[in-house]
Amino acid sequence: MAIDAALLEIIVGFVPESTELCDKISRDLLQLEEKPGAPAPAPDVYKSLARGLHTLKGTSATLGLDDLSTIGHAMEDVVAPLHKLMKPIPSAIADELLRTLDGFQVRLRAHAEARSNELAEPAPIIERLRDVASGNASASGNANSSGNASASGNANSSGNASASGNASASGDSSTALAKAPEPTEAAVEPSGQDDQGSWRVKMRDVVALFREVERMREMRLRMAERRRLVNATLAAVTKLANIPETGTVYTQLVAISRALQVDGEEIGEVVDSLEQGIKTICTLPLRTIVEPLHRSVRDLCRNTGKEAVLSIVGGELSIDRRILERLKGPLVHLSRNAIDHGIEPPAVRTARGKHRSGALVIRVEQQGNMVFVEVADDGAGIDCDRIRQVAVERGLHSAQELARMTTAEVIRIIFEPGFSTRAQVSGTSGRGVGMDVVLNEVRALGGTVDVQSTFGQGTRFMLVLPADLGSCPILLVRCGEHQFGLPVVSVQGIVAARRERVRSSSDTLKLEYMEELLPMRDLGHLMGLREQEVPSDGQPVLIVQAQGRRAAVAVDEVIGDREQVVHPLPLELRSIASAYQGASIQGFGELLLVLRNDWVVLSAHDATTEVRSAKRRALVVDDSVTARAMHRAVLEAGGYTVHAVGSARGALEQLRHSAYDVIVCDVAMDEMDGVALTKELRGRPDTSTVPIMLVSMSDAENERARGMAAGADGFLSKKDCASGRLLAEITSVVSRKQGLSP
């Protein structure tokens, strides 16, 4: 059939619409399919199925695609009697309807590509439908039938995303199955035509535009900082407002402050609007890749004789298209892995006291600029003994190496290329490829994969991915002189600490919150900045949640929330800085590290209040980052636990939380220098006897005398420190102070 150019363009546009329709019809069929013990079909689902089939048939007829219209009519004829009687759809009929939908998509693509002359007549497809509907079981025997063998296309294209691969605990992949249809590339590929209803642009151009939006957001932050400076100046000159000579200046400052506020708010609205528009172009709902997995799970269960129910939580979340495309394969691998290797056959599950149908859950959430994807099942779990056995048999590891490995390290072997616990290759397992593909794909996105498994109870894979498009609300908090960020969405509440609500024991702290006892930790202690202590009355405590768990985290100050772009850390730092999800730029260029809420919560749950170690502790006070790093390295090499701050004020705050065996302090610092700090500490009962070593750029005798007169126990020049004398001098000072011989 010859098709003119205008009609062909309309048919091309019908392809993505039909894909969505076929996906919806497939989901309805899976809900209506006959299952043991399942409730009666819901009338609304049957109505939805009938509407979908009718739309496919009607649109095909309107476009002059008579073969597709005939196929659609035949599917309606099969469904109508069952709809009228409100009966479940027998599995054999559901199989044939799903295969027919696959064939429908193949034929439609052939029409869209002007290859309709290659298509065979639809009569065999219609005949098979009629045979299976009339109870001719042999008609559905050909499980590989796509409805049109000569279409030379992908018969599995009606949204069966499972076709793109397979993974197992052994790391297996099936390449025999074809890929699901690719999503529309309206925002990716350029087009020579200018559609009335859409624009087509290159993804790199959209990303470049988004970077400019990021710059505008940073400019907005700088404007807010400048307004705060103006307001501080106003507060300082308020008394001069009534003096004629300065009244005009004061009035102008007030006007500038108000103008900065109005302009900042307007810029914020523009930035938010631009960002939201770009996100609309660049993102797609996660359901576009996870909903088709229902079909995948159903088909794999039929092939393996197992039963499983797939649940999806968070499918409405919109994610960067680029991440979705790369995430499709890992999700397919992991879901097939759960069915093929995790979930047991119904008889085995019943014998173990489980429900005959396994549970497979895909849960997705976004915390700030991090996306968490969890794939969990309640199956048999990962058999570590079997992994060790296979690893030795295949020469991947020696028995001695495996004996030294922890359980977590043994489980990670499943990600090694070529590893498989299956002795024979099947359609879904045994080739030793799959889990390494999952790991490589996630790493390529800058993410990580974590595995937790309990033998006999189930397995949980957690994928953590950075989403580098868009800003997110960040809560700024302070611990000592350090500021950190936390995603606002992870903070359930902020409360003031009260002694009567804190429960302490020999090794734990807990906070009574809404009739629940939450593990409580000091954020400064979690970050290694100071010793743990019970929060004082009125001190702010954050209630942080992640992965279904909550913890109380004490901080020194809650600064406020800001909408900021969080950039992922460089790849080289992610493995050694697992506490951070990324970094953000403050108004005047300061770097703000943003914490991962799951790290904070899990650290609070796993940690206990430590009994003070016999290891000596040192506090380094220096406004030079380089000097702090050098002193820390020397002292840690000498067996000290070291905390470091950049100012005298920070040292006083640190000493409020922790006690130290020695303090190493720079002399030349802003606001309060080392000599003044020494005098301050000597005047306090709790620090009057702490050894203090002063360090100065100058080795002049008068500088040394001034420091020793203030109460210092030792004095070194920076040159002395560079020559390696610091540790020896500190050892001597501490020994003298404790009445020991050096």
C-alpha cells in the first residue's frame, strides 16, 4: 500500500502513542489474568482494557491501516465475552493477546518505515486468536510466535522492558531477547523539520542552558549575602540616622537593602521557573522503564514455574533521561535475577512457611541530588558457601583468600566478570555475564551498588546515583566552626534537646521522640571533629530519616535552608568520602559539603557512645589549612587522636565538648591570637593545666618570652616544626606536665 508523505508522518507519530496504549493494555491483561486464589476481576480494569483495544482499532482504521484494524477487532472479539461474564482471562488467552500486541507493534513500525510490502497477511494471527479463544490449546503452543514471523522486527516491543537482559546472583545475562522500544528522542536528536507542537534540540544544548541557570542561582546567593552585609551596615549606623550629615546616607542604604530584596526575590522566581522548564524537557517519570517490568516478571514466572508479585514504589518520580536510559538494563538484570535465583518455587516457599507467591519490590526515592533505587525480594537469599565453592573451582580466589574475606566481601564476588553459580547454561542463567554489567553501568553513572542478603530470607540491592540536573533544598547546620548541608526532604523535624527526654546508658544515647526512642548522636562526633557528649538543654536536634529508619542528630546551630545545586564529588573522592553526596557553592564561593542522609542515619544506628580511649588526644589551632594538615600528620604518626580548628573561637567551642592532652596553637591568628587564647585557657579551671605548645613564624626571643609569660608550656618556630622537632617537644612537655621523665 503506497502511503503519501503527510499520512506517513501521522503514522510515525502514532508509534509512541500506540506504545503507551499497548503498555496500558498489557498491564490490564496482567491484572485480569486468571491466578489461583485471586479475587474476581475489577469492572474498571475490564473497561480500561476494552477502551484501549477500541482505541488501537479505531486509530488504525482512521489511518487506513486495515491489517492493524482487523487485528484490533479480533482482540476485541476475544475479550468481549469474558468482559460480559466478568470472568478472569485464562493464561493461554492472555499469552496469545500479549503476543498479538507484540506483533501489532512490529507491524506498525513496518508501516511507519514504509516497509508494509514486507508484511505477511494478518490471517494467521487472527486464526490463532480465534483458536485459543475457542479452547484449542494447540493454537497457543508456539511460545515464540510474535504474531507475524515475516515482520523481521522486535516482537517483544510492546513495552516488555525485560527483554533487554537478565541478571542473577551468579551474574547472568540473556542476549537472545530483544530490546524494548526506545523512548522518544524529542529532546535528544535534532530535526530538520519544525513541528508546530514541539521543538527538537540536542541534549548537550539543554545541559549547557542548565549550567547557565546554575550560575544565575549562585548570583542570587551572592546578592542575598550582599544584602546581609548592607543590613549589618545599617544596624551599625542606625544611631546616625537623625544626624543631617549622615541621614541621607542612611536613607539610601535602606533603599538599597529593599531593592536588593525585591530583585533577589524576582531573580529567584525566574531561576525556579527556568529550572522547572528545563527539568520538564530533560526528565521522564521512572514508571516509563519500571512499569514494563510487570510483563517481564510475569513471563519469567511462566517460564520457570514460579509465582511472584512485583510492587513499584516511587514510579511517579521524574529522573534525568540520560540516567533512565542507563538504568534500564540494571533494573532488568536485577528483577530477572530475583525471579531466577532468589524467589523459590511455590512448593518450596510453602514448605518454608512463606506465601506461595514471592514478593519483588522496586523502591525509588530522591534525597536532594541523590537517587536511591532499591530492588528487594523475599527469596532464598545469597548462598555464600556456594559462592566460595564456585570461586575456588573457577580459580577466581584461593581458599585462603576466601577464608580471610568477610561475608560482605564474599557477596561482592557475584559482580566479578565470568562468575556464575549455575552449572549449566539456560535461557536466563549460566553465562557469567550480568551482575558485572549492573556494576559497570551504575559506576558509569557515578553511582554505587550495595548488597545485603540474609540466607533463607531475601536479598536487597541498593543503587545510589547522583542526579546532577536541578537544585534541591539544603538545610545548613553548624558544628563548631564547620558548616554542613543535609537534604531538607530527609529532615522530618527539628526539636530542642531536653535532659528529661534523653536516655543514656553505658554505651548509648537515645532521644524520646513521639513515643519512640531514637538513637542519638552528635554530628560533630560522627564527623570526627570532637568527642561525643550529651546535648545541652535547648541544643537543636535534627530528626533525620533514610531507608525507613530515623535517628536524632545533635548540632550546634541550624542556620537555615537554601535552594542550591549539589555537584557530585570527583570520582577519585567518592570511595574515600562516602559520607558526602556532593558539594555546593555558597554565596561568596565557599565550599559546602552536603552529607548523605543514609550515612548519617546508619552511622547513628551503628555507633555507640565510646568509652574515652586511652589514646592521647591533641587539639591543633591554626588558621592555615596547610599547617593544620602538617601538624595533624605528625601527631597522628605519634599515636595521637587529632582534632583541628581554624580559629581561637573554634578552639573554645571545641573545648566545650572535648578534653585534650595537649593543645598546639599558632600565635598569629585573626580576632584572638595564640597568646591571648593561652591566657584565656589558663584562666579557666578545666583548661588551666592542659599542656599548650605555641607555634610562630617568628623565632624572636621577645615573641617566645611573651608566649611563655602567657602560660604556654613550649614555643617552637615554624622552621623548628618543619625540621621535625614538634613531636619530640610535645612529648617532653606532656611528660613534664604529668610529672614523668621525658
